[in-house]
Amino acid sequence: MPQFASYLSSFKTDPSHYLTVQKVMTIAAPYNLNDSSVRSETELLENLIANRKYIPNSIDMYSLAGTQSYSNDGLVPLYSVLAGRYIYQKQVKHYTQITVSGVGAEHSDLPQNQQIIMAIEQYIEK
């Protein structure tokens, strides 16, 4: 889903492709790739942060993460997902970060996780 952030920030070069996006929800998006360090930024994250000003400020953004071990969901490091805050916070209309843990918090299980489903119903489908 970092590609979506790149797409949103591409409006700076071609606003004719602008589409109205009101709500965005990402699930386990690796904004800092597989880097689990809280002190380093990959080139991808640096670029997303540098271009954040081009992301429309009318969006309600929800970033969901899963964790089995408080460090990752079995595939994506938790910090990589949480790094999305550096892109969206104070740029979009609203930014919400939700982390689920426990049974069903493994990366491939997240789309079927009841807490994730409830978040989709509550924030996206309403």
C-alpha cells in the first residue's frame, strides 16, 4: 500500500488525474519495507515523507497493523506499518492508527480478522 501513498502524492505532477478520495484504509502496509528499526528510514519512506505535502488534505486515513509478537505480524515489522504516521499525520484530515494482536493477527490472517472487519464496517462502509 505504500504505492497508494505514492499515487496520491503524484497529483503534484498531473492534477488532471485527480480522483476524489474521501477515505483510505491500509492493512499491514510496509511503509518502511522490512526495516524494523525505529531509527532508520528506507529510501521508500524518505520519498513518501518528502512528497507528503502533495497528498490531499481532505482524506480520512486509517492505518491498521497486526502483531503477533509486538514486533511484527509474521511478515511486516510493526514499526514499518507505524511509520505511515510520518506520511499522513498533520497532512490528511484525520489519521487513525489501529493495531490488533492475538489470534488472527498474523499477516495473512488480517483480512479475515474480526477486529479488522469491524474497523472496515465502522470506518469505511458507513
